[in-house]
Amino acid sequence: MRSKIIFSIFIVLASVALAAQYNPQESSPGSEMGDAVFRPLSIYDPGWQSWYAIGHTALYRSSNSFGDWDPLNDITDSDLEHSVIQATGEGTEVNWQTFEFFLNGFQALGGGYTHSNKPTTGTRKNIISIAKEQYGAAYPRLFDEWHYPKIMTPGYFDSTGHWVDGCFRCDALVEYCYEQEGMSFFTEDEKYHCWFRNSEGSWIGFPIFYPVALKNRMAPEAPNPPELEVTSPEDGDLIEDDVSIEFTADDGPKGSGIDIIYIFIYNNGVRSCFLNFQI
């Protein structure tokens, strides 16, 4: 996504110092919109008296964690907070949560993970829109809703026009959203193997489809910083009249997109002007 911006301001006898740089946010999980994020999680199997590394996954939503938003028409990226869309087994329905809530005392395992083809900006926004459509979907209860159809069933309107709530496990929500964009990671048969035990509590083997297995089939995602370049005026120019500041901002075809740009103008080392506008 490349944007070229020209606007005018009035500066009197100022030696202009213009800086264009990417300022990474310290609280960022290191993800692009629509990436999956992971944290360690283990479960205890009383039958085998053993702990198993399962993990927990969610979709990175945005850096604006205060309130909800429309990823196609109303993106903001300005408050240095971060959020995810997730399904948890703690009685919380599918909804957005802060990234801090997602970690819940744990450390994230690296940055984001996504399809090896690297989704485009538009696809990333669609993934989040698809996840938002499942807000309110329940988390399946172990043993009485253990099989695949119950962990990956989207909400829908039945034949009488009534809405039927969906049901998602954390990894199933990520898989489902990617599937809708043609980026599935598991076969239909593999997704049936998603629990250690069946509804009667009998051992059925190690699952094929679970959060860590999903992470292992995705590709690590290192976000690419947007490219920013001021083309006019040049650093150090003496400005005595109206001036047009021209620059380009490019996040590439597969980034999250550029939502807001901040302009700082310094006069002899003192910041004398601050502008910002949304793309």
C-alpha cells in the first residue's frame, strides 16, 4: 500500500529538519494484522497423570485495544496498545481482548505466524472481519463436545431464520478464518483428530489438530516496517514562505497497511509543529 501526500504549512525563517522513520512500538507482539500469535500452555491428563504442551492461539487484531472497530473502514493505530481476537476455554466467548490478557502471565512464543504465501493487506483485513462475525461463539466443553464438528462450527441462520451460535476452540477459530480466504492448514480428516480422549473419556491417541500443531504448519511472520521518504523539502532547507511537504509512505502489498502518519517539524532542535492524519 503506497501513499503519496502533499500538503502546505507556513513557516517563517526556520531551518527545517525533517525525519521520516519507522518507530516500532515497544508493546507490539511483532505481528501484522491477521497473524496468529501463540503463548505456552499445558494441560494435565489425569488418566495418564501427565502434562502435555498444547499452547494457545489467537488472531492479532490491531494496536487499538480500546473499543471495537471496523477493519475495512475505520482502522486506527495510535494508542500503543495491542489486541487479539480469541476463543478461550475459560468461559469467555469469541471476542477481542487486549494482548496483555491473551498472554495472561506468559511470554509469547516469538512473533506472529501466518500462511507461507503471506496474506495481502486486503486478505488480512478480511481475516479479521471473518473473525468478528463469530463474536459470541462458545468454546466447546471437553468430553461432551469433543469431536471436530463441535470445535469448528460457525454461527449461521437456520431454516426458520433464527441465528445459531457457533462453537470454536482457539486453534479452530484461526484455521476457520484462514480457510475462508483459501489458506487452510489441515485436511478435514485431520481436524477430526483434535482431542486426547473421546466423549466417554477413552484414550484415542495424540491429536493431530491442536494449537502447537497449527503453529508448526504456519510460517513465522516478521513484520516489515513501512518505508517512509521525505522528498521535499530537503533536510536543512531554509524556509521563508509557504512550503509543500511531500513524502511517500509504503507498507508493501502484504503488510497491515498504513493507518496514520505523524509529522514532526523541528526548528533548531526544538519541535515547533506536530501534524497527524489518517490514510
